[in-house]
Amino acid sequence: MRLITVFVPPELKIFSIFAIIFFALWIGFALFGAIAPYTLWKMTQGWKATKEPPETVD
């Protein structure tokens, strides 16, 4: 494994780490949505505003 990483530029290592983290979170979120869709729906609906913003007076 050490031999493979010798020829990889450091910028590519950093990018691959971020890509792995991104896809791991994405897959985890998708699995959570597949297992508990109602809970996921309730969480995303909680981000909505509960009331209209105040009207501005010109």
C-alpha cells in the first residue's frame, strides 16, 4: 500500500479523502432515508419556517 501512495500527489490524496467522506455521508443519509423515511421527512420539514416573515414598510 505504501508503494501505491508514493506516486500520488498530495493534492489528490486530500481530494480523495474529502470524496470518501462525502460519499460515506451520502450513502449513510440514503440508508437512513430507506430505513426510516418518516423520521427523515419530519427532520427535513422541521427546517421550514413556522411563520411568514414580517412585511416591510416602504
